[in-house]
Amino acid sequence: MAWVLQTASGMRKTPSVRRFFQGTALAGACVLSFVAPRVAEACSPADPAVTSTLPVDGGTHPGNAALLFNGYSILITDDVMVTVDGEPATLVAAPWNDDVPGLAALVEPAPMEGQSVVVSGTFCPECEVTTLTYTAGAHDLAAPMPLVDEALVGIYDHGDFVSSGGDCQSDSDLTYYVHLSQVGPGPGEVPTLFTIAWEPEGEADGGFRQTVRSDSESLVVSLSLVLSQLAGKDPLKDVCLEVSAIDLAGNAAEPFSLCQPCFFRKDDVVHEFDTPPEPNWTEAEGVPGSACASEEATTGEEETTGEEETTGDVETTGGEEPTGGPTTGATTDATGDTSGDSASGGEDDGGQGCACSSNGGEPGDVGRFLLFALGLGLALIKRRT
């Protein structure tokens, strides 16, 4: 220790050496700010409020169709008043309100075409007053028209994502991408609500359900799941998605099933978000027997055995996505949990995501050396002052 102090004392008389250690200390602090683990930032819940309405204020809406109030922690309170052409009416929750984000509500009695409707009040104790005025249009009597033959499913068995618990995200082991199409809706027509669900037969646990709104002719619904929701079932063989479509007036289309996925990819890439972007599927990832499989796989001209299937341990370079062949049984031995709804994500998840967590690596030898240099440099500066 005496040698160290004597050497340090000698360095104080050498400006160039002193500047070297001061510079090293500064550099060490900068480097450590990058390599040291960073604490995940918490994601605060949004304040209760109504953020938008359907229809918009001053618009037209079918008299028998539900109104949509988008927002956070909102409900129909005693403060909300409704009039139809100046006469009192009532706002009640739609029968399928629990399936949609925000609040879906019907005016009773249903206004007739041309009548003026005014809804006004606070939708939570802390909310500001929301006033919506619209004109009732003709009643909507036509059910949605999904294009069943154009629907398809892709499954991405990616690396397991684990939420930090306060980052507004959910655990995710694999993600379904459900492509849906429909006729319309056209301008001025009400949107369609698609519900995608699966319940394991005879199982108390597992399953998932999600409802999304579609204002266009096509959409992709992303459902990130944990393996426990599959109840030990093989997603390639044992999971049939049940798809139903209903509009805001309660007109329902005939439900249909999607039993065989079209694409499948497995790799160990862990993504930053619980719902990763949909991969750029390749022909090689088409599930044998599906419409997306290559001609050889469909006709059986090239047979493969389980030993020949790729496992997804594929390294990638540049911007290319890793690819892997189908694997079976990969979802039977893991468990997980999810928060909120049974499934997370949707076509507009990017607007709802609150990805605040980020993790750095552990300091290595260079980091430890710079930390030592930082302490030594600061000690020298303190002795000099």
C-alpha cells in the first residue's frame, strides 16, 4: 500500500500522466454506462379518459348500431345522459361489450333514420365531460361477409419473451398471425368485430380468445401466447381456431374454423417485444399439406424424417430472418403465464405497446479495468484539489 501511495504521489507532479488517468476515468465512466446492466423503466398506467368515439361528433351512424367509446377505465355512469330529438333515452352496454376494448353501448330505444342523438356526461369519476352529437342513419340489417377461402394462419415459435413485470408487456412463447379478409365495409358502414378463439376440449385450463375491430377489407391479427394456453396440444395438429364476425348492429356471419396452419417457423431468436413482427414467410416454411406448401411437399415427392427436420439453430447475417422447418411436440413441456386478456396483440399493437425495458450485458474484463481506472483517477483528482 505504501508503494502505491508513493507512486501516486509521484504522478501528481507529472501533468501528462495525470491527464492520462483523468481521461481514462472519463472514458471508463462512458463505457460503463453502456455495458452495465440497465434497470427496466416502469410503464405507468394511462389516466382514465375517453380518447375517441365512433361515430365522430357530427357524423352519421346506423340507428340500431352500438356506439364505441375508446379510452381507459371508462364505463356508463349515472352522469351520462342521452336524448333523441330532445326526448330522454338510455345508454346501455352492448351484449358483446366485454369482448371489445373500450366501451360498446346501445341507445334505447333505437333512434330512427334522421333523428338527432346527443350523448353527454362523464364516463369515469375523474374524466372530463364527453359530448357526442350524431344523426341516426338507416338501420343496418346486413351481416359481415368474411372471405373464408382467403383466411390463413402462420405460427412463429420464437425464443421465449419474459416480461419484467412493469413494462406493459406479457410473457410470450409463440405467436399466431391470422390473416382475415372480408367484403367491405364501405365508406360510412360500421366496422366488423372479428373474434378468434380456441378452447381445449375437456381441459379446465388453457385456451385463448381475442376480439379485434376491422374497418377495412383485410387485416392480420397477432396473438402472442404462452405454452400453457395450448394445454399440451400440438399447434400444428390439435388447435383449430374458431373465427366469428359480427358488426356493431349485432348482425353475425356464419362462424368458421381454421385448423391447419399455412406457415410454421421455429427459431431461438428472443425479440424485444412480446408480439414480434410477422416473419417474411418462405416457401420452405409452408406446412406440408397446406395451400402454402411447396409442390414437392404437397405431392409427397420428397419425404423427410424427423431426424432431417431443421431445428431452427440457424445463424443469420445482415437483415435476413432465420428459418427452420416444422417441429412437433415443442409445446408440450413448458408452462407460462400471461396478464390481462388470454392473448395479447392485434393489428394495431404498435400503437398500444409500452416497451420500456432494456437490458445491457455484464461488464467484462475491459469494463472492470476501466472501473478501476475511474476510481484511481478520481482519487488523484481529489488529492490534487
